[in-house]
Amino acid sequence: MTLQHAVAFVDHHNAQVVQFSAGADTAVEKKLHEHRHLTKQHGSSVRSEHEFFAHICDALEGIAEILVVGGHQGLADFRHYVDKHKPQTAARICDYQVVDHPSENELVALARKYFVKHDKMTGTLPVR
């Protein structure tokens, strides 16, 4: 079975990626955490953030359709990074939505509801 959809909750320090298929109850979760590099160099926090965002993009590799959710500033920064540095990932992101720390079940429910509407609008049928 292919898990063609994913929802990613992203902030500046943590990410939760849940992959799932539209017709199945199976969901696979990955949790990612930022690893801070404490150096005196200017811009080390930006470098750490970019490395963290790159790890999130790696976790999203191979997923056909992605919904990214999170707080306003975290989403804005992640979207800027993806658009600038990871255009292949940006092409697979269907939407960005601002939400407040949902549980894993709420996250999957939100994504399933989103992708049912999205697939109907694009005319694609869920793969089973």
C-alpha cells in the first residue's frame, strides 16, 4: 500500500509528519526535533533552522501530496525556506494552514478532510 498523502505540523523547533492513504486507516508518524548549534558565529541560529527545515523536507520525500500546518510565523518561515531551497518539495505541497497544536488524531482528521475536498476539486481519485 502506498501512503500518498501527508500532513506536517511545523514550528521552529519540532515537526510531526503523518503519512496516510485516503482509503485506509493506516498512518505512519515521524517526529523531528531541531538540533541547535551553539556557536559564536553570526547566523548560527539561521543555519540551525535551515538544517532543521531540510530534515523536514527529507521526511516528506516521496509523498505525492502534502498539507503543512502550524503557527503563522513557523509556517511563513518554513514556506520561505521551501520555496527558495527545495522547489521539488514546494511543488508537492498542496496548502499551508494555520492551526494551534492539534493532537495526532486531530491532525490526521484535518488532513483527511482536506484531501477529500482537494481530490474532488482536482478530479483525482484516491489510490486504494
